[in-house]
Amino acid sequence: MKTIINSAMAILLAALATGCIQETESDFDRIVKRDDALLETYISSKNIDATKTQLGYYYTKDVEVDGGTQFTNNDIIGIYYEIKTIEGHLIDSYLDEDNDPIVFKYTQNGLWPAAVGYAAGLAKAGEELTLYIPSYLAYNTYSFEQLITSGANLVVKVKYAKKYTQDQVKQLEDQMIQDYIAANELEGFTKNDKDIYIRVVEAGEGDPSKNGNTVTFSYEIFELNGTKAIAESTTNNAVISLGSANNMEFLNQSLVNLPKGAEVEVIAPSHAAYGETVQVIPNEIRQDLVKKGELQQFTAPYAPIRFNAEMIRIQ
């Protein structure tokens, strides 16, 4: 997050480090004072026995787990959650444990709303917390249609359900891909040793591409179950040096040995594509954040993508 998270958190952490707020109040200072007062009044009026953290959000631990180890930095964590405003407006709910949890990496900017990620450090696998979050640790000044209003203070119920290893995440993504192929009755995909599924839908003509070629191609990228492209070549085709270490793995793997005019469909896991991006909840606001320039990462973490491409030129 460029504006919404990074700048806000930099100011907040600087204030905490110095132990005071500057004499000349900024807009951010006023937001902090306003939301701190609103949350304090809300918690007092509801007689909630919540603990306030140094960062400014409150929490109660609703379900505790004896034993076990608390989550630590760089853990990969799966959660279930419900997000409401303090006025009771539902923003998003993901509580059905028959589904796989939403996964993020426990880092400073691993999840948005930020406080939901930070609070993982208070939990063990299986524990459930209720978080009372000021807007500056939630969606800040961001708004989206009727779903999220600028300056919303939140009540979030969250279950920190599971810690994943890298191998478990890879297995989870591979199962997602297999389920997608089966559900859509797709045929002709071949899985390679990089866990990338590829099928050629048009053979093309001429000499095939090889590593070292400069290739020009048109493309569309989708979320695994998405119907609208989240990235595509429109007026300008893409150009890469095939086989370069600067390319994402799925490009090197899927565009090699293709002649001009060939068309290919690819399903790639995140480790062969865009890697460990910021998790945004709800996911439906992600592309709006990208459009507004608040987020560069248009794909979710630990989520496969679909990539369709046509080879235009080989040099």
C-alpha cells in the first residue's frame, strides 16, 4: 500500500517512537485523536473488558488454546473473520470453516486492514479474538461504494486458524488448481515440474521460440475463478527476453517452444508468478485500490492465476 498504509503507519510509528505528537497537529494527528476517543466511548458504553495495545487498537481473547506457540514474524497464517463497523454495518464475513482459510504472511504490510495482521502476534493457532480497530489501523481514509466509508472504525472477529509451511501452501494452491480444472471440465492441461499447468490451444506456424529470443505477445491475466481480466495487453503488447531471470517463472515456462501465432492457456501458482503480495480483505476492493494507485500488487498472495497469451513475434 502506497498512501493508505505506509504513510499512515510511518507517522504513527514515529509518534510512538518519540512518545508524543508534534505541537502542530496534522490531519493524521486529528484522525488519531478522533478515533481514539470514539473507540474509548464505544468500549465503555458496551462495558467491554478489552485490552488496549500500544498501537491503538483494542482486543479481547474470546477462545484461548492451552499450549502451542504464538505466531511469529514471517509465519504464513490462515484466518476466518467477520468485519463490521462500530455502528454494526457488515463489510465482509468469511466464517465458513468448510472452506480453506484466507492466507497471509505475518509481516508489517502482510494484510490489510493492518491491525488484523498485527494482532496475529497475540494469538496461537486456533485462538479467536475480537478486535476494536481505529480507522487509521483499518481502511484509513479509503472508501468503496456503499461498502466502506472513509474513517470507518471496526469491530473484527477473527480466528487465527492455522500456520502453514511453504510446502503446505504449495499443496493448497495445487489443489485449488486441480479443483478448478475438474469443476470446469477442462482437458489438455499438463503440469510441469514447476507446478505450472499449461495447454496449447493454437499450434501456430514456423520456428518455435527458445531461451534468448526476444518475444512479443498479447495476454490476459485472471484470478483463478475470475471472469474479468485483472491485467491485459490492450494497446501495447508485452515484450520480454525469454529465459531471463528477471521474468516471472510462468512466463519463461509457458512461452518457450511456441511458434508465431501460437496461443497458450496457463494456470500458475503464486510461487511461479507474483509471489507473496499483500492480502486485502475483502478481496473485491483489491482492483479498486490498484486503479486508484494505492496498491501495485493486483494479485492476492498464495492464490493461483490464469494467463492466456498469443505469440505475436519472435526475434
